Amino acid sequence: MKRDNNRLKTLLEILFVSSRLGLTSFGGPIAHLGYFHEEYVRKRKWMDEKGYADLVALCQFLPGPASSQVGIGIGVMRGGVLGGIVSFIGFTLPSVIALILFALILQGLNVADLSWIHGLKLVAVAVVAHAILGMAEKLTPDLKRKTIALFALVGTLLWQTAFSQVGVILIAGILGFLLYREQTDSDDTKYEFPISKKFAVICLTLFFALLIILPILRESTSISWIAIFDSFYRSGSLVFGGGHVVLPLLEREFVPTGWISEEAFLAGYGAAQAVPGPLFTFAAYIGAVMNGWQGGLLATFAIFLPAFLLILGSLPFWNMLRRNPKIKGALMGVNAAVVGILISAFYKPIWTSTILKPIDFAFAAILFSMLVYWKLPPWVIVVTGAVGGLLMSLF
């Protein structure tokens, strides 16, 4: 009984701390990692510096939302698998609720005719431009990786199919493997994760099985929720580089099919910048636009499920993987390709459907400066964008 009480107390503590972070963590994945470090490492000392660095490195290595996976991993180390689930719920639920409500409010309105929605689309221009600059500086520091990024940019712009991002990522991984396979790591520190290798193998098997089975079920049945689940699951499985990179995958899954209009898509993407928590919760907005709050919850579960399976399946093997120079080299190539994919998404659909007049470019430049140089909070940028969109419609 005492053991059960202690476990319940631990889970409630995880839920309380992660919920507070979910309500206050603005600024994207890099900012989230800073908040996590302050709360979990410096303040509560649930992990040491080295353990936290190891966990962040693993989550950067895996596809999916890095900050969410770090939060799940910390929950697992603190309270087992159930602790990881509780940590995820606390960090994610606030933004899921906010974006579902936003989608429900927009229902019945003609999004294309709402001037403040155009302002939110301009916010998306500023946010993605900022993400591109930051990621390019970090992930393409040398000429080889700049060339891989250029290849990814050209490939995804000129070859716009359902498999273009996957193909580009695979080729970039091969190039990285060939060009950077001599990378070395002198770090011999090991960190223990409380997950058995048997359970990890089950999680990884399930991850790949769903990736193969869901498209087959989608083609052989006419059940709409299977198609929706497949699209979100595949998007969550193939995203390297965080929430901003999920944009082209989701846009090409849902806009051409007519499930959501381009105006509504970009409006939601702009609104997603105003809420705390992971940007992957943008899926909740898309799901709610298509099928109400039930669709929002289904989309959230589908897009985050790969992140869960991958982090739980990888933790026990991380000490071995992180020292493999060939795997490190492949990852360097993939990360460089992420930059090119992001630039491609920045041009289409964001730029081509948003920057229509000189005043659009001017206002986007103001929003960019507010975000990058003046360091104003994201919610201020979003409110300014919405108000500016209303004012611009008067001229």
C-alpha cells in the first residue's frame, strides 16, 4: 500500500510540474528544452546535467517532436512508462484544448474573408523565417551540408509527391553516412534508462508495423478515420527537425485532398504560435476542423504515437547508438536536408499564399523584427499580427 501511495504521489508530482510547463512554455522546442533544464535539472534535480544532455541528444536523433520526447523521457525515468504518459498529458493538453477551441470557433465562418486571419498567416511567415535562420546556422555549418540542404530544397520544390520528403531524407542520410562516417565521439559516459530491451523491441516493432499496415488498410477500406489516422501517424513518423518541419507533410496530406482549405490551414498554423507547448498540437486544430473535437483528439493521438513508440523503443539502446560514427554521420546529412525542406515549405505554401502585396512584406518584416531582434513573446507577435491584419484591410 505504501509503495502504491508513493507511486501515486510521484505521478501526481509529474502531472503538476508538466502541466505548469505546458501552460507557460512559449517559444518553440529550443525554448522548451531551456524550460525543462531549469525545472527538471537545476530546480528539482530529477536528472543530472549529463543525463539530460544524453536524453536531448537522443530526441534530436529521432524523428518527431524533440521537446515532447524529452518530456516523455524525463517522465519515464521518474515514474516509469506511466510517468511518461502523465508527463506527456500535462505538457500537451493545454495547447490541444486551446487549438481545438480555436477550430470550433472558426467553424461556420468564411476563413478566406477574415482579415485578421491574413494577419495570422503573416505571423507564420515571420516564425518560419526565424526557424530557417536558426536551423541553418546550426545544422549546415559547412559546404557539404549546405549542398545537401540545397539538394533537399530543389528536390522537394520540383518533386511534390506524397513520398518526396521521405525520399529526400533517405538520400540525405546516405550522403551523410558516406561523407561523415569518420565522426568520432570520445564520451564514454553511460546513462541507465528504466526500460527493458524486450519492451523496447516491442515498441519499435509496433512503430514500423503501423507505418506499413496503416497505408494498406487505408487503400483496402473506405473508412475515413483510418485514412486520417494514417496521414497523421505517417507525418509524425517522418519529421526530422521539430514542429516547423511537420508543416509541409501535413499541408500535402490534407490541403490537396480538400479535407481542409489552405486559408484555414495557415490560419491555424499562425494561431499555433500563440499557445504554449509543442507545435505538433497543430494536428489537434486540423482534426477539429475536419471532425470536431473527436477529430482533434484522434489527430493528437495519431501524430504523437510515433514519438512515444520511438522514445520508449530507443532509450535502452541509446548508449550504443550515440557512439556509432556511421549513424552520427547519417544524422548530420538528415539534419541538413531538414533545412532545405523547411525552405521549400516556406516558399510554398506559406510565402506564395501570404505575401501578395508590398504591405504584406512590410508587415511580415515588422513581425520578424519583433520576434528576432526585439525578443518579444510569441503571443505578442500573434496578437499584433491579428490586429495588423484587421487594420491592413482598411487600406
